[in-house]
Amino acid sequence: MFLKRFRVKGVAHETSELVRITEDELKTKFVSGAAVIDVRPGAQFAEGHIPGSLNIGLANATFASCAGQILGKDRQIFLVVARAEDAMRAQADLARAGFSQIQGFIEADDLRELHKLTQLSVSDLISTLLRGGKPAILDVRSKGEWKSDGICESRNIPLAQLKTRVSELSSTSPLVVVCQDGYQSAAASSWLQANGFDSIQHLAGGMDAYTGESAEETEEAFSVNRW
């Protein structure tokens, strides 16, 4: 078994170790109950990721807090990264937020078995809405944000409540997931996919991109109509 260790300065001035692992080792850890966080940008994750992994992008300032909304802090965690330096940074950020079981990492280029996550463009969603289509839409922002500019007939389940309210959703029906800028919805989409939802579409760019379209063309789509 090939192991390569990287030393990372952790919280409380303690040094912890990150272990580079193989894909087969990662799969074994996952089957045993470990979580896998893919810290790459959402677009890269969507193109190909290890089955069951969660997409929580490292570049966002809310990286660690977002992880805390969908993962327990005592869970064993392994990282999928673009490069080894990202693993060290991710471990440090997560450790500061109270995650103590960051065990190891693998670089994405070393993965062979990959799943995809469908990214839906704003233009395609708006086109569907204007044709009278009524896709199921899940907004994972706060209730206040959703009430402010939620898409017509969307349902609101904030990201932090998704684990406890997932039974409200159909795991077999197509579902579009949206947030403000696409970051939290990428995390939510990956979590849903990892938990057996077969037809997830992540709205690229989120509401920032959606409201950037012509208000004249999308007036009907902007109104809020709760489920």
C-alpha cells in the first residue's frame, strides 16, 4: 500500500498528518462510513466525481461552515483535491471549524470511476418556465432570501435543514436545486445525489445569474408561489 504523508499545522499548535490514499482505499473508507468531500469548483465536480462524494468548494469563504451544515464534526473525512496543497488548506480550515477527523486525500486526476452531476443553465430553465413548464425547484437559501426573490412554485428547504427534511422530496422525480450563487446548491445537489436522488440538476450561477436575465422576458418566472 502506497502512503505519502503531508504534515499540516493544525489547531491548538498540534501537528496532524494527512495521508495520500489510492482510489481503492478511498472506496473502502467510504463503505465503512467515512465522508468524502470534493473541494474542487462545482463545474469540475459536475464533470466527474467519485460516487457518493460531496462538493464543497474550497475557494468559497463559507467552505467550513457549509461543511458543518451537512456533516457531523466527528465524522471521518477524506478529501478529493485538484492538488496536494489544497488538501492542506482544507484540513486547516476544517480544523478551525471543529472538524477533528480529516484523515487523508486523493488528487482528482488519480480517480478512474467517475459520476457526473447535471448543471442546468439559467437560459434553459427560463425557457422551460416561459413555455409553461413547471419543474420541481428546491431553493436551499434562507427563508428570507427565498421569500425575497424565489422562483415561481419553488420549494424552500435551507441547506442546514436538508438532512432532517429530505423526506419531503421525491428521490425519483427530476429536481432543480438553486441557491444565491450556485455554491450551496452545488453542495446540496451532491448530498442529494449521494443519498439516492437520481435526477438532480444544479442551477449554474444560482439566483445571481437568474435575476441577471431580462426582467421583461422573465416577469412571470420571478414571482414567488410556494409549494
